[in-house]
Amino acid sequence: QKAFFRNLIAFFFALAIMIKNKEKITIRRKYLPDLLMRAVAGTIGIFCNFFAIEHLVLSDASMLNKMSPFFAILFSYLILKEKLNLRQGLIVFLAFIGSLFIVRPTTELFHNPASIIGLIGGIAAGAAYTFVRRLGQNGENKSMIVLFFSGFSCLVTVPYLIFSFEPMTAKQLAALIGAGLSAAGGQFSITAAYFHAPAKEISVYDYSQLIFSMLLGFVFFGQIPEFMSIIGYAVIIASAVMMFIYNTRRK
């Protein structure tokens, strides 16, 4: 149900953009294999991440989800032959270390079977980003990628909705709509990012969502981050700045 509403809004968002821009809503055969791989991997990633959040401590689920930038780089090397140099690798690893200061995984991570599913979610997300990158290199429309993925994941959830639908309160529905709108913005942004740069250059910025989570948590829930978390935020910001400076100088 969460996955359905998360992607239903993104689907109509992409559809509206394509209609407004008078773009053809057609699936071209040469793009179909990569569109399917992106959709399957992305859908698996969403299901696994939601499952991990339900069955693990939130910090553990977040940590496993933060493995996706590493797998995006790995799959980009294996599938797209995009090489990673030592400096870029160290900067991404530094950002991951910063994330550990924030999420601080527990020992349950190594004993709970749900951890494997959470890790599979991170792997699948990394693979999905890689196919987005290849579709961008081959000239597919950004909105079409979002439309296809969102529609595919919604169709996959329909049988479960028919037999296991849970009635929702107005507050729950509003939260799901908010999640859907946020996800739509995220989908278009991450798709555009992987269109214009390889995973080794942009993966480090994926960790910035932890910083925005902190800011939103403070604004809406009055949550004040702990000292260890502040260290993590500083490390992630420093990593992002270093990656930006390095890439700018190299270009």
C-alpha cells in the first residue's frame, strides 16, 4: 500500500509533464530491456527498504539503504565500464563513515534476518541507478523513465491491494500523499543527476538526505541531533565539498 501510493503520484506527475511538453508516450523497443531492469530493480529496492524499516531499528534500516551509492559505483564499473579512481573512492567511503556517525547501527543488524532483505534493497537501488545512467547515455526521455518505473511498481502492487487492502484514516492518506509528492521530486532529481554525471561523481551527494532528515526533524518534531550526529553531518558536508572541488579541478 505504501509502495503503491508512493509511486502512483509520481506516475501522474510524470504523465502530466509529458502531456504538457507534448512528448510522445511510447515505449521504444531499444529502451525496453533497460527500462524493465530499472523498474524491476527499483521496485525490489522499495519493497526491501520498506520491509527493513518495518522489521529493523530505523538506524539499521537507514544504514543498509545507504549502501546503494557503493553498489551504484560497482554496477557502473561492471555494466558501464566507468572507472573509479582512488580519490573519488576515498571521498565516497568518507561520506559513508559520516553516515555511520548519524545512524549508528546496532548489534541487532548482524542477527536479524531482515538485515539481508535491507541489504538486497540497497543493492537493487544501486542497480536501478546504473540503468538510469545507461538510459540517459542512450537518449531516453527522463520523464518516460519515471513514468515507466512508477507504472510498473504500481501494477506489481495491485494484486496485494485487492486481497489485503487496509483502510486508512485521513491523516494516513495525507501522509502517503506527502510521501508520494516527495518521492516524485526525488525520482526526477535523481534521474536527472544520473543523466548528467557518473555514479562515482554524484553518489556522495546521496548521503545529504540524512542532513535534510535532521533539518526536517528539527522543524516539524523539535528533534535535536546528538553530538555524534553533528560530527556525521560535518563529515558528509566536507565529503560533498571535496568531491565538488575535485571534479571541478579535474574538468
